[in-house]
Amino acid sequence: MLRLTTFLLLLLFSAATLAGDDIPVTVEVKPVKLSPHSYYVEGLAGAASSENQGFMSNAGFVVTPGGVVVFDTLGSPPLATELIRQIRKITTQPIRLVIVSHYHADHIYGLQAFKALGAEIWAHQRGREYLASDEATNRLAQRRESLFPWIDETTRLLPADKWLDGDTSFEMGGLHFDLVYMGPAHSPEDMAMIVKEDKVLYSGDLVFTGRVPFVGNADSKAWLNSLDRLLKLQPKTMVPGHGKVSTEATGDLALTRDYLRYLRETMGKAVASMEPFEEAYARTSWKKFEQLPAFQAANRVNAYNTYLLMESEGMQKK
Ligand SMILES: [Zn+2]
């Protein structure tokens, strides 16, 4: 019995010493102050790679006199650990709450580092679909290879502690927050966060600045509608899911909007004339977007998914 206990302890110990959390990132994760209470860190341009160590998405945090609210947790546990270290340089307030914009790998693999601190995780309930999907399992397996050692066997997919149903408001330390359900758009569970006193909007992946958006199996029609809703919120400062912060939301939403419109227009025409995807893709001019970061990694699959989406939209009309 004693032997078994010792053996288990040893196992636990070696698992703990090998945990991915212990392998620090060397990329710079530097908070930018946006307003009296709100900050963000900006991921590097392009798709996730071992060069950027998976640091290609943004995250934000809001320091209130009653604790810290974090918006998204970056793409690996070590990146989240670094974000926590940076937050600790700014405040000793406890990190109480983590809001998940949506359940895509580059925004959620850091959750476990915050959970270990005792933070509560909130997300829109449609995130459950992703957690239960093969896509989630496959993506994690793929990232365990492509982003090793920062993503490894100890990296887990974490559910929310509280699944939200729709729009939600809360208060912390005298500051007021609105969580606005924007999905289904970029994902079924998209949620944006507004810090009312600071007039700061964290948009999640509804907005990409300075790179080709990741469309995946997004509902681009609903996404375009959500962009209009986002504009009506009239933020002074908008933090996109990827790319630079914006102080001029209308102009900076344009890239995401124009790209989605262009995909729908070109792939829609191809579907209407029953042109095969390969031919339509080769014939389409991508001049306007091909110089942007992440074009090579994302454009073809974005176009293909849009092609399939336009086919199914066409079928629904019939
Ligand atoms: Zn995303």
C-alpha cells in the first residue's frame, strides 16, 4: 500500500514538473493601457506558429478596486502565465473573473492558468457545442504538436463555471460591465464586453485588424449583421480579437466587413453559376487582401467554407 502511494506521488510529482506551464514563453507580452482601468495585450501578426509561440491573439484585462476582470486568456498556459505576471506588475487585486469571447484555441488554452488562481470563468452557453466537438479534440491534438512545448499533454479544454444565456451585465469595484451576445457570427458563442465607465469595447474575433480574418465555419451573413450592431455601441476604444486597438471603430471594422462581403460576393456568384470551387478560387482576384498577414494560412479555407455556406444558403431559399 505504501509503495503504491509513493508511486502515485512520484507520478504526480513528475507530471507537475513536466507541465507545460513551466516552460516560459520568450515572446514579449506587453500590456497597453487604454483608459483609466482597461488594458490589452496584442498578439503578433499571422497564424499560430512556433515562431510566435502561439501569441497571435489579443487578450484584455480591467483593473477595478474590487478585483480584476480578464477578457480571453491567450493561446497556451505559458502565455497566460506570462499575462498573469504582467497583470501582477500593475495590480495586486485578485483576478476574479475571466470572460471567454469564444471557444477558439488561440483564446482559451490559457484558461487553466487563471482557473488555478481561483478565477471564475464565464462564457456563452453555445461554447458547449465546441467543447463537445471533434473539432475541439482534433485542434488540441494538432496544437500539441505544432506548439510543443507550450501546448502539451497537460493542456486542457476547460468549460465555463457559468454558462450565460444572452446579454449579461455585472458590476465589480464600482465599474459596470455589459456582456453582449453577438453570435452566431464568427462563432456560435461570440460575446463582446463593454466597460461602461471607460467606453472600451472588447470585441473578440468579430473584428480583425491588419490581417485576414479566420472565417472557418462562421456564419458570415450573421457576422456582417453583428458588425453593424457593434458599430451602434459607439465605443471610444475597440480591442479586436487580433490586431491593433482601434479608436476609430467605423474605419477599422471595414477590413473585416469588406473581406466577408468580398468572399460572399465572389463565392456566391460561383455557386449561382455552378462553377466548381477550384476554378472559382483560381479565377478570383485576391489582390486586395493577399499582402495581408495570415492570407496564405487562412484565405483558401475561408473561401472554401464560404462557398459551402453560400451553397447551403441557396438551398434554404429554394
Ligand atoms: Zn476565433
